[in-house]
Amino acid sequence: MTTFVGRREELSHTRQLLAENRLVTLTGLGGVGKTRLALRTATQVQRSFRDGVRIVELAALREPRLLAQTVVDSLRLTEVSARDSVEAIEDYLRSRHVLLVLDNCEQLLAETARLGVRLLQSAPHLRIIATSRQALGVPGERVLSVSPLPVPAPDEPVAAGSDQRYAALILFADRAATAVPGFEVSPTNLPEVARICQQLEGIPLAIELAAVRLKVLSVSDLADRLDRRLQLLTEGSRITPARHQTLRATIDWSFDLCSPSEQLLWTRVAVFAGSFDLAAATAVCSGDGLDQNSILNGLSGLIDQSIIAREDRDGHVRFRLLETLREYGQDKLRDSHAVPALRDRHLSWFAALMDSAVEDWFGPTEEDVFARLRQEQPNLRAAFEYCLTESGKLSSGLRIAGPAWFLWAFSLAEGRHWLDRLLAVESEPSQEHAWALATRGFVTALQGDHAVAAVSLEDCLVEATDLGDELTVAYGGHIRGMLAYLAGDGEFGVQAMTEALARYTRLGAPAGLVSNLRIGLGLAYIFLEQPEVALEHFESSRTLSESHGERWMLSYAIYGRAFVDFAQGHLEPAERGVRDALRLYQVFPDSLGRAMALDLYAWVCADNHEPERAAFFLGCAQRLWSSLGQQLFGSRSWQVHRERCEESARRDAGNRLFDSSFERGAGLPPEEVLAYALEGRSVPAPVAPSSQRDILTPRETEVAGLVSEGLSNREIAERLVISPRTVATHVENVLVKLGFTSRTSIAAWITARKA
């Protein structure tokens, strides 16, 4: 939102490095402008990357195991499992021309380095700009050290007009004019402006912080105060780099000029990860010297002083402490010995937020609830970490992670990550512990990890029975029944879920759980070849959803009705139903629901004698399933339908046409897939076999043949006496020209041509 000042040479150099190298790391001290330079470069070169630029913000991330998931989120990929997240990223990037900006890598330097190298090796057209306080230290990396902005030398005269020769002075003038409308650098104040920028050594963050102080100080007073303050702090330590001393001193000085209540608020809001809202700030930071009015006024004052950034998101105001200033606030907080009490209040607030989300979920506000929880993801992660590291807090972590079964349905990988970690260190029987075991059973069953799910559910039922906790017994039985029908035992699944439904009814269980159970019963009855009974459960779930004004579980009820129509051979209403379900999946980024619906759409198309569309939607669904876990939950009952669909479509279309359509479906992003499904558009025309033969060069055809023999790039290079890099280029060209995403597809195409 602010003007970009200077950096012409650095921009040119960064663009040149990026043109010649695939990994460019911008290094420098905090506040020097690495992120602004990276983003400006990305803006200038984005037309060179046909598949776009993606920004991965790592400043708030501290958990190494969530690095890949953060990249997944930034790429806007569909849900991926913990085991497959990196592979899913590789699959997405492999044939794409993408620029990835990895911002603030220093907290996870080794992990970011390993991931970056792996992605570069698997995606030949990928390029990366990283920003970090130190280099990643990997082969092929080109490092550009970002220096502070140029300032006049101390002994250099600053005549009129010289301010335009130095970016630091231009930056100061620009930010000062924002703070004090009408401010200009004049011959009178130019020497003092130059002295300020010299004292701040051209560090952009320091200059911006100082410029804001012109609201209350003259330029001369500002220069004098900086001079005394910085000289004192510079002499405090001879081992700290001078620029770090200067930045720290500038923040110290800015902190000292805040009112006592602003200082207190600055240190306390440092407990938040990512952004926060006024309600959270009031609940967590008030008390012990700060009342509610002090919170509101303090936020306003810190925003005016550029300490806190204000963000508008979907009509809601949130606040963010700039990362360098957050680290400073955390240091001050540790010095005050107030960390435990503050983190306790932070944990309590987000535990209460999750309680409220569970209460409000199954209703007209569930979309807002979901959006809120997504915004609070960094804070929820921070709360989990606190529970895992602080004695006596594990039950609170389970209280947050366990009840929100609906949240983990959207993010199976992260749900399992936290549930596994919490349950690994907390074994004391409790209602929270037993419920979390059932939720882990739910998550792992959906991932197709039936063995882990079975153990979790058995432990849950034993523990809940011993505790006399009937609702958790019902929940555990519900999920055990779901697992049973997924594993192929439909009769036991129906029995367990019917018993759970009776308990739910007697206990007045939450409507969301009842609706979910009805969906499970409906699916189980379909596979028991009792579609009429299945329909009763889907309609009951639909009625329940509509009466509560909710839409997520409604999408599954509509999907279930479409499945019944398909099972009864009513293809036209089945197709309408699938489309209706997919429209609702546009509201929620539910990869699981989309995968189920797209698979069913493919089955309908195959029975409708539309083999190309069937292959296309099978490819779309396959991409989603490969990121979620096992295809179709590892359920043989479901997989039989899919196999029959593929056999029918292959028979009608032929192997070459089927494979090409399948690959095109697998290669499209989810948003485009939904457009093809909902708008009834013809699927992208596969490249005809004759034109496929023509578009490959003789050398590419030769390389494709060797790929079909199972040779690696190095083996092909040795056979053809060319470099492995050249082979990689040929293979990539073949994939792009044929519309494929894997070497296996090349092999299948070669085999089909020979047939």
C-alpha cells in the first residue's frame, strides 16, 4: 500500500539472477526490505511464468512438520495427507511454470532448504525467490545480500537537490509526508534529514519508524534524540553487528516514545501468531494495568505509529504486529516474566472460540465459523504448541482438537498431526481424551488408514465406557460403524451406527453429528443394495440440514440422493444431483466431498456412454484422492464401481483417448474442474493420436521410447550420448505436448502406438 522507493540496481540484479538461476535467496538483516524487494521482483517478472506467482509466508510458522502444508495452502491445492503433501506439491509443480516466493525462511532454514531443493529437482520449470536472514546453503543457490538504502557519507556536503540522489532520503520524505501531510525536504531541514538517515544507516524499517515521529517532534529534535539514543546503545555491545544494533536501538527508541499503556499492549499482543481481532486482544491483553478502553486506544496509537498493521478481511477488521516488532515484543515480554499468564489467557480464548465454533457449526453461520477458524489457524497452532510444551495443559489441547471433527474433515493432514502429537503424550483417561481418540479414528478412517482408526476407536470405547460417558460411547460407535462399512463389513457398520443413532436420539446429541451419522447409514445401505432404505437416511439428513439452515452436510445428503439414483439406473436425476452437490462444494473447500462427487459424476458419464467425460472426471477425482490418502477411503465396495466405470469408458473410447482425457482431468486445478462440471462444458479435447505423433520431434520421440522402456534420465543420456539436463528438457517437452503429467502415461502412449 506504500510506494516502493529505490532499489533499481537490486531489482535489475535480482531479475538477472532469476533468469539465469532457479534459486535466488535475498539475505539481509530484519527490516532491510528483503520482502519488498522479492515481491517487487515477482511483480515485474510474473508474465514470464504462465502458471503464476505464489507467495508462501513463513514468518508466523514455527512447526517444521507444517512447512509442506503451508506451501500447499499457498498454492491453493486441495487437501493433502501428511505422507503425501510434498509429493502432491511436486505433482502440481512438475509441468508448470511457476515462481515461488518463500518469505522469511530463517525460522525453518534447514527444512525450507530441503523442501526447496526437492521441488526444484522434480519441477524443471519452477523458480524460487527466498528471503532469509541467512542463505539456505544449498547447491545452485545464488545469494544477493540486500543492503540498506544509500545515504550521504557523514563528511559529504548535502546541497539542495542531493536528497533525490539517495533512496534513504527519498523514503524518509515519502513516509514523513504520510505522517505529516505537507511535509517536504527543504534546504533548511535537508542536513537534519540526512543526519537522521545516516544515524539509521539507511535501514528502511528504521527510517519508517522514525518518520512517524514527526507527528510529535521537529526534524531537529528527531535527529538529536536519535543521536543520543543510538550512541548509547551502540556502545553497549561490541560483538553485535552494528546494523543490528542500529535496528534494535531504533525499535528501542520507538518503544520508549510510546505511552506506558502502548508499551504494555505492544508486548502483550506479541503473544498472537499471525493476526488477531479486537475481541481477542481485549480478552487476552486486558487486566493488570490495561482496561478495555486502553486496548482500543492503544491499538489506535500503535497503528498511527506503524507498529501494528490494520487489515480488512471480508468486512472484519484484524490487526497484525509486524514480525520484527513482534519478536521485539516477545523479548520484552520474557523480560517481564509475564509469559505464562498471557499464554494461559491466549489458550483460554482460543479454547472458548473452538467451543463456540462447535456450538454454532451446524447452522446458517457455519461458513463464517469456518472462515474464522481458517483465519485463526496460526493462533490455534500456537495454542497447540503451548499445550505440548507446558505442564498441565494437554487436556486443553485435546479440548480444542477433539470436538472439532468438522474442521479436520477439511484438513485431514493437520488434524491428524495435532491429534497424534497430543495423544502421544497424554494418556490420562478423560472425556476430552476419549473424544479425541474417536476424532482421530474419524480422520484416519477417511485417510484410508483403517488399522490406526480401529485401534483409536477401540481405545475410545473402552475409556468412555469406563468413564460412564454415554455421548462419547455413541460417538465412538458411530465412527466405528463408519469404519466398518468402509472396510467392507456393511452389516456390522449398519448395526453399530443404528445403535449409535439410538443413543444420539436418547441423549439429544448435536444435530451435526446426527446428520453425519445419517449420511454414513445411507452409504452403508447403498452398498448393502438397499437403496430405498439408504434414501430414507439421506432425506432425513437433508431435512435436518434444511431446518437448521446449514449447507455443508446438506451437500452430502444431496450427493447421497444422487448415488441412490445412480444405483437405480436413473442417470439424469443422478447427474443433476451431483451438480447440485458440487455447487455447494464451491462454498466450502471440501476436497473429500469434491472427490466423491467427481467420481460419481464419472460413473454416471460412463453409464451414459460419454467415455471421454468419464475419463476426464476420473482424472479429476484421482488427483484429489491421491492427495487425501487412499483412493475412495480404501473401500473395496466403492472401488468396484470405479473399476467398472474405467473398464466401460476404456472399452468405448479406446486406451489412447481414455488416457489422454484422464491426464487432462488430473492436470486441471480444482476451480477449472468445477467449471467444466457445473457449466456442462465439453471437456478439453484430447490431442488426437495422429497429431500427437506429428508434434513430437524425432529426438523427443526417441526419448519417449526410452522412457517407455523404464530408463532413467541418466541412462537415456548415456544411451544417446547427451547430457542428463538435455534429457530432462526433452522429457518435459513430451509431457507438455502430449498433455500428460507422468512418465507412466508416456509409456502407455508408446505402447498404444505400437499396438
